[in-house]
Amino acid sequence: MSTVQQETFDIIAKQAKIELDTITPESTLKDLGIASLDAIEVIFDLEEHFDINLPNEDTDMENGTVGLLVEAIERQLAQKNAQG
Amino acid sequence: MRRIVITGMGGICALGHDVPTIWKGMTEGRSGIGPISRIEPGQLRGGGIAAEIKDFDPTVHFDESRLALLDPISQYALVAAREAIAQSGLRFDGERAARTAVVVGVGVAGEETREGLYRKLYAEKVGRFHPLGIVRIMTNAPASQISMVHGITGPTFAVASACASSNHAISQAALMIRAGMVDAAVVGGAEACITLGLMRAWEAMRVLAPDTCRPFSSGRRGLVLGEGAGMLVLETLASAQARGAEILCELAGVGMSADAGDIAAPSDGGAAAAMGMALRDAGLAPEEIGYINAHGTGTVANDSTETRAIHQVFGTHARQLAISSTKPMHGHVLGGGGALELLAAIGTIRHGVVPPTLNYLGPDPACDLDYVPNEARETKVDAALSNSFAFGGLNAVVAIRRAP
């Protein structure tokens, strides 16, 4: 598991108050019982933690999986590093 | 029960500075949405679009001493109130002054003034505050200014329920008239919310569309904020008839409810409860309604939830309804939204034209009703609903009917 994935799972588990091992890359936030403002808060915590901006199209609360979220974060981190 | 009619209306929004211009824009299907002029590009994360009021020069409308007291929210409220009162022909002399109420819905109040002062304090480290900050910012400023300018001395206050504020204000005034406490009211709502701080806060909620507002459409991506005010003059049918006033339509009923659920996610049950109450209060059967001006924000959640609620309330008649959201034209005006949207519903009854839902790309399976896509439609409507559903789970619906 990549560090980004590990940290993402940790943040989701903490914010949603769920066990870490219930989260898989295939889970959607909805599957994990994280809806509405809770989901938006998770995204906010991830942005704060990684110091990135996640565009709305990368944060589909209904159907987007945690795996896709991790990919989006990695993309934003790569962009940030490229910009130095 | 005392019957209530509407004898005056006023408005200002991205479509224009008076009701005739706004109504023309609505029937032509014009959108007031565009790039935000007063916030520098790059300061926002999203699309940087809103439905701003254009070419508005407050010095044309107010003298210097009055203007010093007015945040844009009060300027808009006063412009709309003056138009509505002038159309009604009401004069507030003698007993009439104390027998008239002013109730104004406000979502966030004098934001431009508030942000201006805080920017000085926190960013520019300027220690001296302008002494008129409080009287410009306060939520009751628009209502107070209307009462002062027009000499109205009856019950006067603000109502705050975010995006449902206007409809709650109209409801409150209607109930005071029915109770016999007053005979007339100047009611509506206002908002001037296109400021950097508020835009950033809305962006953070992830509900702002980056492209445009396309309610009930496939590919809709969120709401677009707007600004302005809508005002109406309500009075008893007896009063309007005694004065020989032109009656624009009847305010037939009001319905209000709270979801008591999520602070942000909408509920079909709460929305349906408010629509059902408005119909019962008006004594209207669902089949008598021809048009609904929907809340229709353009968010994925609102539009599908509102559609389910309409199905619940109207059953098979839901498919006979013309439904449209005028938010792609004037934006989401928060506290002023309901009143501006009631202008659309009144126009529909009076002129037999339903304003369209602009920017409609195609059907979404979760939104399966007739939303009058993209082009206005001529059709006779005798009764209509105007829906407003707010963050905080607060719902308010107004029912109107052709003038008696």
C-alpha cells in the first residue's frame, strides 16, 4: 500500500469513526456511511493534510471509490511537486 | 378568513432593475450569469461565475445622506420596494401607516460592508472602523430602511431561513393580515452575497457549478449565486377592491416545514410536506395547479429530491405540470430568491407564458417531469406554486391564484 493510500485511509477512518480495515480501494464513501457534509469534511481534511486542492470532478461522493480518490490525490501531489 | 391579494411588485436582479425588464428577460430566456466582475480572477478556485446586477448606479436612486447608511442589500431592497409600492398605489398616511407591516427575508445580510471592515482590520491592520458599519450590516437593515423611507409604522422585521427566507417572510406577513393585525404588508427578500469571503465559503461546500446553472438537466454540476431583491405589496381583497386597485393575483396559501434531518442534504418528505400544506391552506386541489416555479438549484441532490417530492404531492397530475427553475437567469439569490421567483409565477398567471429552464442539455432519469426546457411556453395557468427549500432543512412554499 502506498503512503498516500495509507494516509488517506487513516484520515477517512478517523473522520468517519470507522475501523481502518473496513476501507478498501473499491469502497465508495457512500458504502462507508459517509454522506453529505461528512463526505465534504473528509475531502477537506485530505486537502489540508496533503496541502492540495481537489477539484469537484475528482470527488464524486455518490459513485467515486476511495481508490479513485487516492489516484486524484497522487495526481495533485505530482502536479504540485512538478511546480516545485 | 380574510382573502389576500398582491397589488404591487418590484424587483432587481441580474436580468434588470425593474419588473418589466426582468419579466421580458425571463420570457426571452436570457441568462444573467457571467464571469464575476468584482472579484479578481485567480482568487477563486472554481468557475468564478455569478449572476451579478449590472450597470447599477446607486447615486441615481439615493441621495448622499441615505446612501451612507446602505449596504447593497438595502439598496436592492429599497429599489424593489419603491417599485412595488408605486405600482400598488398605496399611501401610508393616517391609520394606514400603523396597519401595514414590512417583512423582509434575508439570508446573510450586509456582507460587502462586513467583509470590507474585516479586510481593513485583519489584512490592512487599519484600526479605525467606519461608524456606520453596524447599521449597514444588520440583518434588519433592509426592513428598517423600507419602513423609514415610506413611513410605515406597523410590525417591521427580518426573517432568516437561508434560501427560504423570502417565502417565510411572505408567509409571516400573510398570517398577520389574516389575523387582522394589519391590512397590508410590504414583503419580499433581498441579498447581496457576491463577495470573496462568501464565494470561497460556498466553494468549500462543493455546490457551486464551474460552468453554469442547468436545473433538472443531465450533466448539471451545481448552483450559481446571484444577487438582488424582490418585493410585493400584499393587502386584503376588501382593501384592494375599496381602493379600486389593480389586483395582480391572489396570495392563496402558504406552507412551511422543517426536515429535522440533515443540515445540508435535502429531503423529499420535508419538501412534500410544505407543498401539501400550501395547497391545503389555499383550498386548492393538486389538479388545479398548472405551474410550479421550482427551487431547482441545479445541484444533483436538490433537483432529484424536489422531483420526488412533486411526484408524492401531485400523483399522476405531476406529469401535467409545467415546472421551471428561473435560477439559470437570475442565479440563486438566497434570501431574495423566493420573492424574485414569485414574480415569475405571477407573470405566468397574468401573461400566460411560462419562463423556461435554461441550459437544459437532456433528461436525467431522476428528473422525469416537464421542466419547460430552454424556451418559454405559452399556456394558460390559473394557479401556481413557488418552492423554496433551504440549507438547514427549512422549506417554504407559496400558492397563488388568478385574481378574483
